[in-house]
Amino acid sequence: MTEVGRVAVRDPDSLLPGGFWAAVAVWVERPQVANKRLCGVRLEARRSACLPRVEHSGPRQSSGPEPEERAPAGCGPKEGPGHGQCFPEGGPGPRPGAVPEQGPQENQGRRQQGEDQREAAKAPLLSGAPGQPGKAGAGEGDFPATDLDSVWDDFSRSLASGNREMLAFFTRSGAESQLEAQHELDVILRTVIPKMNTHFCVPRREIVVQDVLNGTVIFLPLEEDSEGNLKVKTSNVYQIQLSQSEGEWFISVLIFCPERWHSDGIVYPKPTWLGEELLARLARWCVESRQSGFKSTLSLISIMKYSRVHQALKEKYKDIAKVWPEVTDPEKFVHEDVALAAYLLILWEEERAARGETARQCFVDLGCGNGLLVHILSREGHPGRGIDVRRRKVWDMYGPETHLEESAITPNDKTLFPDVDWLIGNHSDELTPWIPVIAARSSYSCRFFVLPCCFFDFVGKYQRRQSKKTQYRGYLDFITEVGSTCGFHVEEDCLRIPSTKRVCLIGKSRTYPPAGEDSVDERRTRYINSRRGGPVSPPGWVPAPRPPGAAAGGADGPKGHGALDAGAGHAPEAPAEGLWLAGFRPREKAKRVRNCAALPRDFIGRVVLQVANLLLGGKQSNVTSSQSRSATAWSRGGSLSLAEVAGELDRETLQKLKRECGGLQTLLRNSSQVFQVVNGRVRIRDWREERPRKEKEPEAKRRQFSETFKTRICWFFAHHPDGCVLPSDRCPFAHGPGELRPATTKKNKQPL
């Protein structure tokens, strides 16, 4: 065996050895975190086991430890004297829990410590299959369930019958080490699932053997023999090892038979990657706190199926990013919606299998935005439509088979969807807390899927109530509370999308029978009113029944969308007929630009000139010839706080700026050619301090700079009393009309 990597771990908070097993759990359960070419793993089975005893053919050799003896490179160490102990001292240092001979009381404490560590190592594994100890991924159907007992028993017999090199690799000792005090091992069967981006890359099965007391975890690849039975391969076997020497912790990666290592670059990387990249990540994870409070990704669906469907959808819809007509980033939004569609397709496929149904689920996407998710789901056979308050240019690309509607929704008795199986809220903003309510009141069989992003309550912004939680975690708990109050079993999962907000909440089933609808709806009404501060219904009050024809259309126009513009500052008003909660208005159809960009040009120019004169001490430029200006005496003026600048502006100007987001500060930041705004203070920009443009800048930045070069008059040339501090050939702006270049206009991408 060969050590391909070894790294020291600083442990100031005394997190080891427990932190080591937490790091190992990440590599065992979620290897895609480190190896980006993997989609994930499926944990199939686990058992407890012990290594076999070796039958000696002769007298045992001296049992003294020989820590300096190292195994040579090759298929295993040379045969040598055994140690005669359960935890020999061979190797780079003592392992966690490896202590000298002690009395019965100390040994009992050590055994208890070992049990605690073993439980800590087991705890994270197979958590996705509650009620099924020793199994995970049940029902996925991708592979038949394998009897882990028979595979391990065959391998154990091979160790006892003569595979002494492998046995030494397990025990970190000479081949004839006698396990007189055998301890328990944790044996896990898993399937490693690569991203399906090549035709030759297939899932690989392997056994993971955790030896907690010895501080080792060994990965044994499996292969099928000629009869279709699984057996352990002798190639691509490696070990991750925790050791301690002179008070310092180390993590090592060792390979059994390095000359037999065959790297495919995906499931089995090169040994250098294991000894460098993986080892560095494990060392960092060992001493990090990973109490995130979120579930593992894709915990509710089959990772195997997701990998196949996701790759197929990426190939099918990748060309949409090339003709994306919106100003948003196509790489983010296309990849996000493709991943989300793959998740929903698998979720719905498994739901049909569980219910014994064949008809594909229908859906409505409330707040569908660019509509790509609706387009993909519809193309994949699920009838549905999307509704949004504002039409997007990309909608025209999809064709008539993708049903997208422009309208606004006000949650009331007329905005229900009784014939729809699923309501989807993908970053649905103000409508997010209403989606479980609308689903619950649409029909008993209606389900919901929401991916919360911005934090909104039923009316207005969501107010954080628990400082011990992050705002995101608190908001997810709030939406979960809404779903539970509406009568859903709410499940949580984490998606694999390019977004920081990727936790979804799903309501697939109810907590009450159909006969209890009236009492549960009374509870919903009381809960909604309590969130707004409105009147709480008296006990026994039952809401009036809804019209039986309440349907899938919006209150106004051709069927509705869902984004509510909550008037947080509005006083409670008398609810309209059928309205579920007063105090909100539908969001405006046209999104108002409030970043000072829509202000009149002459107004912006007047404010910029006024602020510049304040900073320059009242000086004004009356010089029109650049030849009369001297850069050697160029004045930058002083600096003022934003409050001081605002105090010098007239009331009408301030009122106009207050109606914009950011006000005066935004206007000055937008005028970056003239001003610098840092830590609330404003000063004139000195272009001599600007860093020269790098020759190796990205092509996009170089192209943008070349397209705008000399397309605007230099403000300093026109207005500063000392002119521009830069010579004409170095200034990116034009020194006079003679230098002006026509601005290049970008061509809009043509739709398909």
C-alpha cells in the first residue's frame, strides 16, 4: 500500500475525532460536494460486522510494537511479526482511542467512548429512510436489492483464507495480526451515481467499511462475476485514516495496490486528486461547524432517476440560452428551470407509481415569470399553464402549445383551481404564503410546491420574530406553519439549482379527512386574520360556502397570476365580497424604475454640477479652452457627508430624489465619472488614482470598454475649473466634439 497524501489538522476547538467522522459522512453520503462530476449516491444497506480471525500455522512472533516499520509500495506490506493486539501501533501515530494497556475500569470507559464515537459516525447515514434501518433508496427500482450479508461474508472468508495483504490494509498492521479483542465495524453498501454526461459512465457500487476505534474508513469497489454475483475488486481500493502523533492530528489517504488503480476521471479520480483535493476538503470539514439546519439535496426523490432526466433535459433545452431575449442571465435561469423541471417530473412520476395512476398531473404555475418551467413541463406531457402579472418577451418563443397568461391574482373566492392537481410557486414573491391556502381551498386533492425566495407575509414584508434563526430559516418555518395550518403534511427538500435560495416546501397529502374541511377552513381563516392583525373569528364561526363554479380563472382578465403588492402602510379596511384578507392591492403591471435613471437629464446634470461646486468650494468654470487649464494645479476639492450635501439642496430637489430608491446617494453613485461615494461621504474622483486597465481582462470587459470609448463628453473638460486631469489620449471620454465617436447599439437576439 502507498500513502498518496497526508495533512496535519489544527483542532483548537477539540472537535476531533468526532469532526473526522462528520467529514467522512459528507464524503460517504454527498460525494458530489467534493467531486463535481458526481450526481450523488444511493445508500442501499448497512450492517455491523467484525473482521475474521486468522488461523496461525506456527508460533506467534514477538508482539512488541514497531512504529517505525512502514509498508512498502505495492500490493501490501511484507509479512512480518504480528503485534498480538487489537489496535497495533504501526503507522504514522496512534489512532483515536488507541491507548496503552489499562485496567478494567479504564477499558470499560474506553469501550463506552468507542460506542459513542460509533453512534456519532452512524447517525448521519441513511437518515433519508426513516423507519427502515439498514436500508435507503427503497423503491427506486434502478437496481435489485443486494444481500449485503452474502457479499461481506464472502469477502470475510477470503480475508481469513489467505488474503493477508488486504487484511493488513484493514488492521494497519502485519499480516498475521491476531484480533484477540475484535470490535465492531460499520459496513455500508452504496451506489455512486455520476452525472450522465457520457455514454460510457455508469453507476458504480461499492462497500464502505468504517472502523471507528481504529480511525479508518475503507472503500471497496464491487464488480459482477460471470454469474451476475457481486464481489469485491482488488483494484481502486483506498483508505482514509485519522491518526495522532505527539498531540497533533493527521489525516492520510492510502491506496491498496497503486499499480492496479484505474482512473476513469469521474467515479474514480486520479490518486493525486485523492491525496490533494479530497484530503484538503476533509481536513477543512473536520474542524468546521456544519449545523446548517437544512436537509441534504434531493432527499425526497431518486437521485438515479434525477441524474438521467436532468441530463436529458439539459441536452434538449440548452439552445434556449443562445437566443434568450430577456436582460436576465440565461445561464442562471435556464439551468435553474431545467433542474427544477427535472425534480418535479421525478416527484410526479413517483407519486403516480405510489397512487397506481397513469394520467400525468396537471398544474398551474402562479407567478411563472419567464415561463420556461411551464414550457418544459408542458413539452414533457404535463398539461398546465402559467400566470404572471407581466408578460415577458421570451413568451413569444415557446409557441401556442405553452399556455401563458398575463393577469393579476387577488386571493379570494374567485381565484381557485378545483380541477388542478398541483399549484407551483417558483420564486412567487408576495404570493408565496397564499399558495398553500389557495391549494387547500381549491379542492381536497390539490397539492402545492413552493420555492420561497423574497420574504413576504400575507400582507406586507415578513417580519422576523426569532433572532436565534436566520431570516431565511425563519421564513421557511413560517411557510411550513402556513401549510400545516391549512391541513397539509409539509415536506422540505433542497434542490440543486444555481441559487442561494434553493429549499422547497411540498404539500402532497392532508392531515384530515374530507369530512373535516369546514373545521379546518375555520382554522385557516383565524390564522390568516391573526397574521394581519384583523379580527379573529369567534369560536364556532364557519365561513360561507364558496360558489361551486369557482374556478381556474383570475378575478380580472384572462385568468390570473400571483403577485400581491402588499400595502404595509395601509390601515385595515372592510374586506370586499369574497376577499380573504383586506389591506393589499395586486402588483402593478408595469414595473416602475426607481434607480434615478428615469429622471430628466437636465435635472440630473443640474444636481451633479451643484454638488461638484459645493465640493470645489464654490468655484465655477468659465474657461472654454483646454489650453488655458493646467493639470499640475488641478483641484480635487474637499469631501462632504451625504447629510451635508442634502442640506444645501432645495426642498423641491430633495422631494424629487426621495421618490427614488436610494435618493441622493443613488444619483451620485450613478455619476461615477464625477464622484466617489465611500462610507457616506462624497468627493470628486481623481482619475490619476484609477488603476490602469489590465491587458488580460476578460474579453467581455475589454469589448465593453472599447464600445464606450470616447462616446461621451468628458465632464471635467466641460465643467471643472482646471479641466481634465488626464491628457486627451489617456482619458476615456471625449475632450471636445471633435473626439466624439458614435455609440454602438446592441442588436437584440432574434427568437427562434
